[in-house]
Amino acid sequence: MTSDEPFRGDRDYGVTDNASDISQVLAVILAGGLGTRLRSVVADRPKVLAEIHGRSFLSYLLDHLVAAGFRSALLCTGYLGEQIEQQFGTQFGSLRLSYSREPRPLGTAGALRLALPLVNSNPVLVMNGDTFAAGDLCAFWQWRCSKQPRAAIMLSRVNDCRRYGSLTVDPDGAVLEFREKGKDLGPGWINAGVYFFAHEVIEMIPDNKPVSLEYDVFPKLVGRGLYAFPSEGRFLDIGTPEDFASAESFFSERVCR
């Protein structure tokens, strides 16, 4: 995106502010990553299908949505996406599942923009498919309803920010600055990969081109309705073999079906 692009949606997608309860909010999971760093662990499948305690990582994300009261989820797939559809089908517990598949890698924002015709709630929850933030989604929803931001990021506190980058917020929760990976040492707040977006934010993403939420969209939203919600829930990133190795202990206290 360039600085002179308008921050607004200029098309009518037939979506109104219809989500007054979390059960009416569509949850979108970005599950299309190539997972190149994790190939030594899961070379034959998408990384969201990597198994932990005999279950795919994606099933833990879906469990989290079910427990919070969501009723529908859209999975944005890409690399080997047919495996995800074959394994999960159109229903997971009380969740209705649908799919949007990238014809080529489009990045986190590009995949979300591709799925726009299927995004039928305003706002919409968006989750990264390779991280798990154990924060309270219901509390995040209630906070979002009170703030009414254009976009909201859930934060997690980690012991070392270097790998993830960090951000600064004002006392009211408005995001003031993103700091790149490696600049902050020690504990701090990071982007947990869980968001609420107004429909207009997705509309503004350029269509049919690779775009990143983290590097292209969020910086453009600073000072324009971007807020952050601090959560004390634990955080897991399975993006590398080293991190994936910690997943079994992370989920050891969770019920494994």
C-alpha cells in the first residue's frame, strides 16, 4: 500500500454491523503459510496439521473458538490446503467451517483480502494459524465492543521480545509504535496474532497481490483507530522446530481428545 491510498472501503459487500454477540462473529484462521522453517518436522503437510498429543495444531485453535462461543470459522488455506479440507470438512463441534484457498502465496493480508467475499460479519476475528494465544477471547470481544476500534490486536507478554518485535501503546490502548525484531531485549508485550477488524479494514487491502498485515497494514493504521488489548494468556509460536518442540508441554494441561 502507498501513503496516498484512501483508508476506506468503496464497494458495497452487503455487510452491516450485524455482530452484537460473539456467536455472530466470523472467525478467520490464516492457515496458508508454506511452513518452510518447519519442513524438517512436517514435510508432508501444512504446518497447521502438525500433530501435538496426537491432534493437529489447528484443532487446538478451533477448540479455543468453540469454547469462546464462536459458531462459524473460515480457513484461509494455501500450500497443501486440500489436506486441511479433507481432515476437517465443514463442521468442527459447534463450528461451521468454510474455506478460501490461495492460488499463490499472498501473505497474511493478501489471503484475508482474497477471502473478503466470504467475510459476512462486521467485525471479524482473525487469527494466525501458526501461533496459539491462550488469552480470553470473550474478554477481548467485550473490550472491543467498548472501544469500537477499526482494528484491535491482542497482546501477549513474553520473556524475550527480540524474536517477535514489540509495540508501544498509550494509556487508553491506542497503538503508538511498532518496533522491529531484535531491538528490544527482555520481557515485553508482543502481537499475539489475534485481531478484530472492521470490515472496511479488509476492504482497503489491495486485491490480488502479496500483502502483510504486520508490515503493510498495521503501520498504516497507527493513529487511525488501531488499539491493543493486553492479555496474560500464554503464547506459543510453532514456526520453527525449536518452538514446535515446546508445544507438547504447552498443551500438557489441556484436554487432549
